[in-house]
Amino acid sequence: MDQNISPKLITEIIQDSAAEEAGIEPGDKIISINGVGVTDVFDYRYLISDEVINIEVEKISGEIWEIEIEKEQYEDPGFVFETSLMDKPNICRNKCVFCFMDQLAPCMRKTLHFKDDDYRLSFIEGNYVTLTNVGDEDLDRIALFKLSPINVSVHTTNPELRVKMMKNPQAGNIMNQIRKLVYEGITVNCQIVLCKGINDGEELEKTIEDLALFFPRLKSISIVPVGLTKYREDCTKLEGFDRISSLEVINQIRFFQERFLKQYNSRIVYIADEFYINAGVKIPAYSNYEDFPQIENGVGMIALFKNEFNNYFNRLKYHINRERKVSVVTGVAAKEFLQGLTNKLVSKEPNLDVHIYGIENNFFGHKITVAGLVTGSDIIDQLKGKILGEEILIPEVMLKHDEDIFLDDVTLLEVERELNVKVKKVCSNGKAFIDALLGIRH
């Protein structure tokens, strides 16, 4: 076994599993399976696929057991490990000029400052990776385990410019890396963080042209505007997108979408909702986003939400028979959009009174307008003393995914206590929004 591969700690054994029957317990460690050390979850899945496997285990007592387990093919023996990855994530080696993580407040919790850049997490959790810490062996591994799709932060296909933007001499090989992935049958989604005067204009056109050559294995390209907080003292000077520059990007991408739709029967390239909001331009129709390949990147979220809202609204039979007053908290960017939807619902439900609060982001700076970066302290400061009704509705994206805590470590309970009102987190879809407004509990 490779001595560099550490044994994997077992934290739980599934009841009535083959592992439990074999006498393996929480706290034991797997040294190898079929004589091979386990690097991560993909090695593990590959090695347990046979009906009979031989596992070398280090017991809590320090004893080494060699156990033969019989099971169904591909069946998991019943182990639960510390993390889904079963390994430490690879860290980011870049110093990108636009990196949002470098613009966080120094006081924020340590976990928020950790920058991963791990192709395995791209497959598991949908993270975007740069591939600057990936060699040929890693690319072969992606192909072997069919880790598809992979989300790649490209930013530019100009090798010299990519090295400059990411401050990493390994950044210039991105086209060859994508070429190898798509050749091996891996689906790739690409992201471009757009920075004015750096990778926009003609550079953006070249990047889109280069990447579109890999369609259909390269499924989509998203264009998102650089995010700028007030914590940029030691960062590269960058300028955000205003109404005019956002409109220029919209028109530029619309040209490619129309061309690609005729040529490939797909638009391929999409831009984040933020550009349309900045420009004061109507969000494209639901059908324009095809199968929403990069919805988690803020591309098409409003169109999808609106479609879900309208579909549910049109068949809604429930009516509230009492007066109900609620408040909705969101970022500045989404306030007008949500106001339009709630007005539609209120016109049908005269007993419903809704107030939308677009929270100014004092914590990160007023250039940050999205709901997902609104903090608990800003909500408290801006809503204290206001008549808020029987409850406040907030989108769940404001909170840590596994804990009711905001980015500034203010808890949901603290907001409730400070504002003296119940706060309800709501899933980011149109149906859930209507149910929450009407007080429908499932």
C-alpha cells in the first residue's frame, strides 16, 4: 500500500450491514481494500464494487484485522466516514485578481476563508474549479471514474491573460485540459467571471468562440459579473458593471446566443441575472435557459422562480380567510422582482398584506446586492422598530446550509429575539414562496 495514503476513519456502521456482521465498529480505520489504499470516495466506490472484497482494518485497540466480506455487487458494505470526500480537499493555489474570498471581512469565521479548488468537489457538490492544480494523472482519474459533469472556472482562453488574472504560471494550459476532458466523454460547464477592461470585449468574444468549439461535450458557458466588496485595500483595482456596461454585455451575448441557436440548436452561453437587473432589462423568458445548466451560478434563477410562481398561482385554490401581515427580506437586486410577484398574489388575496424589504449590504458594501450575501446584523439594523407583521420570510440561501446562521455569525434566533418576531426560512422556489406568504404549512 502507498505509505502516503492515510487510513480512513469509520464514524458509523449501518445497522444490519455486511460491515456490522463482520464486527467492524465506529472508530476503526480502513487501511486497504483488496490490497489497495483508499485515497478518497471514488477509490472506495471502485474498490467495493466486487461481490467479495478483502478489507484490512486497524481496530481501535491497534490490532490489524484482515476481513473478507461477501455482499451484492456494487453494494456498500455499510461504512460511514468523516466526510463525503473521505479526504482533505485540494486547496486553491491561485491569487485571482477578482477572488471574492480575498474580499471577506477579517472577522469572519475561518471556514469561510478556506479556498478549495478540488475537481472531486466539483462533481460531488457542483463547485467550480480552475484545474491549475490538476495534472495528467488527475485528468485520467476524472475519465476513469467518469466524474461528469465538471464545472470549470475558465475566465479567459488567452493563456497569457489567464496566467496574469490568476497569478499562477500553471493557468495557461486550460484549453488542452478541457480538450482532454471532452475527448474522454466528460461533460464540462464553464464559468467566466467578467472583469471590466481585462477579459471583456474582444477577449470575451475569443473565449466564447474557443469554448464553443467543444460543444456539445462542453455544455454551457456562464458569464457572471465580478463581485466587489468594501474589503479591497490590498486587492487589484477593479470596476463593477453599471447600467451601460451591463447592457453592452447583454447585447454582446445575445448575438452569440442567436448565432449558436441556429448553428448548434443551443444558446450555449448565458449571463447571470445580475446583468439584466443592473441594466434595467427584462429577464429572458423561461424557455431561453433551455435546461438551466448553471442555475446555481445565478443564471436563470429569476426566470425559473417566476415560472414556478405563475404555474402554482394559476392553479391555486387556497384562500386565507383572515387578515395576514408578513414581511419579506431579500437583497436590493431582487426587491422589485419580488414586489411584482407579491402584488399579483395580493390582488387575489385581499386579506394578505406583504411588505418587501431590500436590505442594503452595509456588511460587505453597497455594491453587493444579492440576497445570498445579506447578513443578520444588517437585517436587525434596518428592520428594528418597524412593524413587521406576524413573521418575516427570508430565503434559505442567506443561511449556512447545515445551520441557521448568517455569514456574520448572527443566528436566526438572535434576529428573532432582536426584532421580536418569528423568522421563517423559505426554499428558493416560487411554490414555496406562495405557501410561505399565505401561511400554508405542509
